[in-house]
Amino acid sequence: MASQTFFDLNKMLVELEQLEQREREVSRLRRELHMNLDAYPDDLTAKREKLISKERRQLHRRIDILRSELRLGNRRQQ
């Protein structure tokens, strides 16, 4: 049972790292889209920005959930 918990914890840490990396990429792209919209507003860029912002919010929700679960897991193991 303890080894299963270790592997679950490791899996969650790997997922968290991947999500945080993707969030950095999405945030960079979102900043670029905002700069483009400020300089040359158009509907296509605005739609793309909305999609990217939606993905970013979803990433943040999952990251927050994982961080919370990891904190709870650390408390249980102590």
C-alpha cells in the first residue's frame, strides 16, 4: 500500500510539472496575443485569445487541485 501511495504521489508531481510548463507556454502566448490585440485588434486574434484564456483557466484549476491534493497527502504521511 505504501509503495502505491509513493507512485501516486510521483505521478501527481510529474503531472503538476507538465501542467506548470504548459501554463507558462500558454501564458506567454496569451501575452503575445494581448500585445497584438492592443496594436492591431481583429476578430480572429480576439477569438484565439479567448480560447487560450479558457485553456489557461483550466490549467490553473487543475494545478490548484493537484497542489491541494499534494498538501493533503503530505499531512497524512507525517
